[in-house]
Amino acid sequence: MINKKDIQNQIIQAVEIVRRENPIVGSITNTVTINFVANAQLAVGGSAAMVYLPDEGEFLAKASEATYINFGTFIPLYEQTLPRVSKALHEARKPWVLDPVAVGIGSLRTQLLLELKKYKPTVIRGNASEILALAGLWELEGGTALSTVRGVDSTDSVTSAKNAAVALAKCTGGAVAVSGKTDLITDGSVIAFSHGGSHFMGKITGAGCSLGGVVAVYATAASPFIAALTASAVYNLAGTRAEKKVDGPGSFQIQFLDELYKANAGDIANNPFEIEEV
Amino acid sequence: MINKKDIQNQIIQAVEIVRRENPIVGSITNTVTINFVANAQLAVGGSAAMVYLPDEGEFLAKASEATYINFGTFIPLYEQTLPRVSKALHEARKPWVLDPVAVGIGSLRTQLLLELKKYKPTVIRGNASEILALAGLWELEGGTALSTVRGVDSTDSVTSAKNAAVALAKCTGGAVAVSGKTDLITDGSVIAFSHGGSHFMGKITGAGCSLGGVVAVYATAASPFIAALTASAVYNLAGTRAEKKVDGPGSFQIQFLDELYKANAGDIANNPFEIEEV
Amino acid sequence: MINKKDIQNQIIQAVEIVRRENPIVGSITNTVTINFVANAQLAVGGSAAMVYLPDEGEFLAKASEATYINFGTFIPLYEQTLPRVSKALHEARKPWVLDPVAVGIGSLRTQLLLELKKYKPTVIRGNASEILALAGLWELEGGTALSTVRGVDSTDSVTSAKNAAVALAKCTGGAVAVSGKTDLITDGSVIAFSHGGSHFMGKITGAGCSLGGVVAVYATAASPFIAALTASAVYNLAGTRAEKKVDGPGSFQIQFLDELYKANAGDIANNPFEIEEV
């Protein structure tokens, strides 16, 4: 039986371990939001390091306690870097988060997303369209053809990606987080729905990417499912709080980082969520 | 006869269509200000997507309603990406904005600026030095030798670039926007001068780049001339408003994004400008 | 005899020259903090230009009055760009700042840090772990093996890097700045300790990189030692002031840029520091 109180205790533990240990988390991520990803990781208590080169990624895969791999702003170098780093992570049994940004755009992106399936990302985070398309690409139940992806923004609802998310989690043995108005997090047997956030999160760039980066931070201190749920909870909490204090997206981004930093473990665990069995 | 009221109505229409339709705008742009470009595009109502790879750029050229190409922080990959994407845009008759940052620095930048002439950018946006140098490079009337460009900042006045701007607009059949204390926008037959802004816009990086990105957003919903004028107007309005609320460039950047987001169509159309025939 | 009052007068002069002359400073720097570097350089009065290509870097080496080279987020292109630009700077006797971020990670980074030794960076800026590791790599007194570097953050105290910093300064004939709770700046014969700053500087990304970029700005108007001390002083002053006005790292970053912009020359010169002979 899943127990909400147990989950909350694990969230508290994840938050407190990260704040105490300041874990190093490596990232390979896009140039649009790389600064925001790093600042969000620092705000929740992590230490951020970003690289592009294959051997540097392999070094970080070992030196870091978790790694974040984001498919935005692809460069040719990724053909070498991403498989080598994913392989190193998989072999070292280090947690890593895959953010399949803009899956369906471009041949190299598609090829590498196919190739990375075998390295079993610990957590997959994306919006509903990306989760549906990735499940489709990996030929899993609930997936769709790639054609529905519209740039980097979602055109599908979170609940429409439920089956795809469960199938992806079962495939990797890890967790999947679908971001949207209500976030869906699953490990393939339990599904959590996390509430909160702000309409401003769609009016700034990087809310999703930085959430992926923060999932990686918590993956150093918790199971994939708890890491994804903790990150979603602190994002929803900080988003709700930040929105009350601002009237535009510029101020929201700043206030949001402040609220990530200030959120305490108990409040994060108490951010509204419900759970159900698959 | 040009009619100021007609222009204002077209500005209102452009602002409202963008807010309602949330058009996707692709960008290939420099790493310095890429985040600010995306956030500015989102603040005015667009949806932003950034890429570097040739086939991804071609995909976005078709999937987006307009594209922004900025020549900052060149990488070797651009030798393939920029001609292929510009060609795709030209053939699909999609609007695109060229921002010839630092024209005159480096051989690849120069070669590609020459090559892109035939794909007729819908809008060219730059500071006076860049517009003068680009007109010179393209061997148009009013242009100058490249030697006057000083890094990325302008050393020439906007009015000194008037003939070059008109010549560039006539060459492309689109519009040209020259950014400065007063902005000059022309389609080759009409010239508009847009007033406002803030001295802080020269104290932050990305005021010019993000203006180019926002021109592309409005180019999804208006003629090249109206798109460039609308973007200049909302920038001048937001700059004026933001400056009154802050006392430093950090706060200015944040407040400026907030004001971009909050500006309504009527106020943007009423931001001071005058028009003259060429 | 070193005289504190003389040093303060030179700091005042450096700050005022930069504000008056708006010197162009080129940078080759990482994608994580490139925006923050540029905004910090603008806030203190410089003009920023960033490039990646070898010939563009050589152009900027000549066109700029100083250059900042940061070893973060390495790309293969740097194998050509960094030696060519460093050589051009050395031959033109232009001041340049080396920021050996993450020294010890990756083979290319290590190879290039070895190669750049002969081009004698005017100022080397890093945290204690980086300064220790660079001195070790260059086989200087006080250096350590590379193995102590932990990602991009320091695990060593500033005072533990004192001998390494002095040895590096003697090797280059320039200055070295070690960033930490108290900053240590030396030209090999004098050591200054600069106080202030904020705990939030470790909670945002780019405090160190942007300090390096600002050292380069002051290096256009002062000796290497005074440039490094002036930059450290304005950073410590702005950090102290910003911390009093904010309660989170997002707001800190913004307020910090405002305080960099507002700090006057006298206050920067009076920011607490002491000096000792080596």
C-alpha cells in the first residue's frame, strides 16, 4: 500500500540531504536556459557544472552524484557526447535525468533519443507532447507519432500522456514526470499529481528545463520517483508563492528563484498532491 | 498618402493577433543574449524556439510563422545552417529578421552576410554602424566601408544611416529598423521615427538582439514595416516606463520584461512617432 | 614601500577612466554565465563583445583594450581559438585575464592550459582550488595535483593558495586574484586581502566568471595588480550592499548588478583591504 505520509517524509529527507550535502550535479543542456538551470540547482542546494565535450562529460558522470541531459539547442558534438556520457552514467549506476526537448525535430536528435533508450534514464521529464512523442519513438504503449510536437511547447494535456508516462517508467525502471498545469509523476506503479505553480511559468523560458535540472539534484538523495515529486512540489510551491508578489514575467523569474531558495522541507512536503495506483 | 491613424490601427491589430495566437518564432541567435531574446518574445505573446543545426533550422523555418537570425557569437556550423535556413525561409515566403551583429568582424561572418543578400530578409535590424556597414558590404547607396564598426556597439548616429536604411529596404523589398536614441524604421518609401526608451538600454546586453527577436514575433501578424515599428514602439514604451521604476541596469532588465508583458495595444500604438515620405 | 593611500588613488583612477572611456573588452567565455559577464562589464562602464571563432578572436584581441578568456563549457573549436588569440594578445602586449575554470577536467582543457603558459596572462583569476591546480599543472611552487578540483567550486581556502598565487604571478609577471570569503590579490611582491561580499555569491552562478570579466575591464586602465584589486573591491562592496536589500539569490543577482553600476570610485577605494609584502 502506498502511504502519503511516507512519501512526505521521503520528500523532507531529500530536501534536507541536498541542503546539507550540496551535491555536485553535472549538466549537458541548451544555451537558452543554461543559466537559469544552474541558478535553480544552486537555489535548492546543489552545485552545478556544465560541459559539452565527451571526455569532460564522462569525467562529470563519475565525479557528479547525478547528471542532467537536456536535448535543446543541439550541436553536432552531441553525437559523441550524449551516448558516451549516458553509457558512463548507466554503467556507473549514477542517476540521470533525460529532458527530450523538441523530440521530433531534426534527424540527430531523433537518432540519439533512440540510442539513449538502452541507457535507461533514471527520470524522464517533459511536457505532455514530448512524453507522448518519446513513448511513440520508443514504440511503447500510449505513445504518438512525432508530428504533434509544436516547437518546444506542449499542445497536449498532461492526462493524455498518462499511459505513455507509465509505459516509459516501466521501460526504464525509473520515473517519469509530465509537466503541465497539474504535474504527473509516476514510477510505473504509482502516480502522483502535484498541484500549484503559476501561469507565469509559461511566460518565461526555462521553467521546464530548470525543473529537470532540479530533479537531478534531488536524484542524488532520493529514489527517482521521490526526486521527481520533490522537484515538482518545490516548483509548484515556489511558483504559487512568487506569483502573489509580482505582476510580470521578469519579476516572476527572480522571485521564483528566491522562493526556491527559501522553501523549507515541511512546506515542500505539504504542497498539495494526491496519489493513485496504476 | 500615408496616414498615421491607419498605421496605429495596424499596430493595434499586430499586438492583438500576437497575444491571441501565440505564434511560434524560431531563432538562430548568439549565446550572450539568447535567454533575454526568448523571454522578450514570450513577454509580448510569442512562443520561442532556438536551434543551431541546419536541418532543425529548416524544420523550424517551415513550422514557425517567422524566424530571427542574429549574427552574434558565430560558430563554424553557421556556414551550413544560415544559408540553408535563409533559403528555406525565402522559398517558403516566410518572414524573417536579419540582425547583422558585428558585421565586419571575421571572414565567415562577412562571407555569409554577402551570401544572404539573395534571400532578401524581410526585416533588417541593427544599430547605425551595422546598417551603414551592411549597406556598404552589399554595395548599396549610403553604405560605408566596414572599418567603422566598433565591436558590437554603434559609433554612428541613426540619422547618418538613413540613406543606407532606405537603400537596404529597397534592395530587399522589406523593412529596415535602425536602433538608437530615436529609432528609424523604413520600408523604402516611408520613414517612421519612434521615440522613447531609456539610457539603461545601453547598459544591459541584449536590448538590440531582443528587439530583433520581437520584430520577428510581430512579423507573423503584420507587414515588415508595421512589425518593425510595433516592436520599436513597445520597446520604447517599456523602456520609458521601466526607467521610472528602477535605479540600476539589473532592475531595469527585469522591469523592462514586465513592462513588455503589461503594455496594451492602444498604449503601444500611441507611443510617440512621426512619419515622412522618402 | 607600498603605500595604501597610493593604491587607493590608483583604484579611483581606474574606476573613473573606465566610466569615462567605456573601453571595449573582448571575451571568450562559457555559455552558462556569458550574459552575466557581459552585464557586469557594462555595469562598471565597459563595452562587451563575445566571440568563438579564431579570426574573430584575433580581430577582437587587437580591437579591444583587454580580453577575458574563461575555460568553462569547452568546445572543440577552442583548440584553435585559444592559442591563436592568446598569442595575438601576447604579441600585441594587450592585457588579458585567464580564468582556468575546472582545470583538471578533460584532456583539451589541460593541454590548452599548458600551452597558454607561454603567453603570460596579465591576470589569472580563480578560486583557491583552481589556482592551486594551475600552479601544479605549470609545475610551480605551491601548486597541487589536479585531483583536488571538485567540479567548478572550490574545496580549498584562499590562504592555502597563497604560495601558488605568488608563484603564478612571478611566472607571468602579472597579477593573480584568488576569490573566496576574503579575496587575495598579488603581483608576486605585494599581497592584498580584500574583504566584503556576500554568502549569496556562492548561491548564484557567475560571481567568479563575471569578476574575471570585470578585472579585464579595469585592466584597460590600470596595472594588473590594481585592476584585479579594483574589481575585487567593487565586487565585495556591491555584494555587501546587495545582501542587505534582498532575501534570496534571484533578487541578489539583480541588486548586485545595480550596486556595481551605482558604486562610486571613492567607496570602491575605501572598501576594506590590507596589504603585506611577500
